Amino acid sequence: MAADRRIINPWAWQDAYGFVQANEVSDTQRVLYCAGQVSVDAEGNPLHPGDMSAQIAQSLDKPRAWITWKRFWIMPGSRCRMWSV
């Protein structure tokens, strides 16, 4: 059985760069894969230059937008992994 893939782009600025914010993959369950998030506003402009803690906080707010936009629910037993480099 082939999985279905849907692109999730709550904003439009990334279209000019040829990448997507997240991918929803569904087969027997729905999974949301997100990668490479940075601290930018809705138009793609950098936010909080020189303030790493503010940049991380901004980046961690983005998954909330995808979850709301595609009506995902975080269920008990859900897993979320985030790294900052």
C-alpha cells in the first residue's frame, strides 16, 4: 500500500525558494514531518538577530501553526522531537 503525501505550507514565502514547511504522510496513520525551521515571520523575514533564545522560541511556535492549519491533534503517546543547533 502506497502512502499519501500532502504538502503543508501555512505561509507562501517559501514557495520562492522551492521547499515546504512540512509533509503529512498517511497510510494507516497520519504522521507530520517537519525539518529545518528557522525564526522568520509570515513573509519569511528573519526575526530576533543575535538573540538565540528568542529565535528558538519563535521556531518552536511554528509547529502550532501546522497543527492548527491541518487540524492535527496531539494525542496521548504522541512523540515530538526538536533539536537546536
